[in-house]
Amino acid sequence: MSYKLAPSILSADFLNLGRDIEMLNSSEADWIHVDVMDGMFVPNITFGFQIIKQVKQVAKKPLDVHLMIAQPERYIKQFKEAGADILTVQYEACTHLHRTIQQIKEEGMQASVAINPHTPVLALRDILSDLDMVLLMSVNPGFAAQKFIEHTWIKLRELKDLIHERKSHTLIEIDGGVSLDNAEHLLKKGADVLVAGNAVFNTADPLETIKKFKEINIHQFQA
């Protein structure tokens, strides 16, 4: 299976968001990553339902929506209606995580859980079989253009081992500080989905950058 690239529109040009979505449509990217922040769970505030609805009207690729918000269970249905195809909630924001995951699935979306850098992988042991994906935050959530946290390498190995132990098909997504410099190594160590923001949008030719990401040959790692 080839890996997936999900450029994050948190790093897009907000004055020309439609243009940037069209660029992603024509690119080799697989998903469009949308970071939703509420100013409570994280200090930043980003996209609401109306923006996501507008993005969905233009986007021709699945919307990978990451909720960095308090009490996400209040809004599961609204995010489905806004256009989310994959919905990620933060482990640290969910009091009744299993119930929230079931809500996401009942709405027909793929269900994913993100864990912050300080949260141990084993916290997901009892929920892993219910998840389509786990998002490892490789920076502290809230802002773009942060430096990759090196401890993520250990967590990636631990999560991959846990998935094998549970005989699960759960995907591993990495978000934060992903670049062409570390993408190959992340894939080699077991990542399935890479989120890239600045590494795509803050380059002279985002289309060419996406192409370079997708040219990484992961089959060499599976031999």
C-alpha cells in the first residue's frame, strides 16, 4: 500500500484559499488536512463549520479534519454535515472516548484519535481496534511551523508494535514538523499518512514539492 500525503491548509494563503484548494486538487496529494482549533483546548483559533463547508465545495479529495477542541462530542454531526470524511479527536479532550468514536462511525466517517507528545501510546491500547487511524502529534498542538519533537521516533515504534500485537489495520498519521528531510525515515519506521503544512505551502513550487513527497519509494522498506 502506498502512503498518503495530507497537506495542511493551516499553512495555506487564507486570502486565496480557493486557489490553494484547487492546487491540491490538481496535485498528487491524497487528502486535505484541516486543523480545527477553538482557543480553549489550544490557544489558537482557526476554521469553523462555514469555512469547512466552503472548502468541501471546492475540494475533490477527502477532508481529513483534526479537532483540537474541547468536548468534540458536541459537534460530531455538524462536522459530518460540513464535509469531514475522516474525523480525528484528541485523546486528551475526550472524557468518554469510546462513545465519541462510535458517534463518528455512526455518522459514516472514518474515526481517528490524536495523542499529544506527552501522552503515552499505551493509553490507546483498549481503543485501538475501534480506530481507523491514530495521529501522533510530533509537535505540541496549536500552531504551524514548529520543530519536530525527536521523542516521536520512539512513540512511532511503540505504536507500530502495538498495532502488530493487536493484529489491527489502524493507520498511523504523523503531524508536525514533517518535511522532505524526515519523510522517508518516518515512512521507513511505519508511518502511513504524513501531514505537511509549511513543507508544502511555503515552497516556491508546492506542486513540485508534493510530487517529491510522493516519489518516495516505500516499497523498498517492505522488502
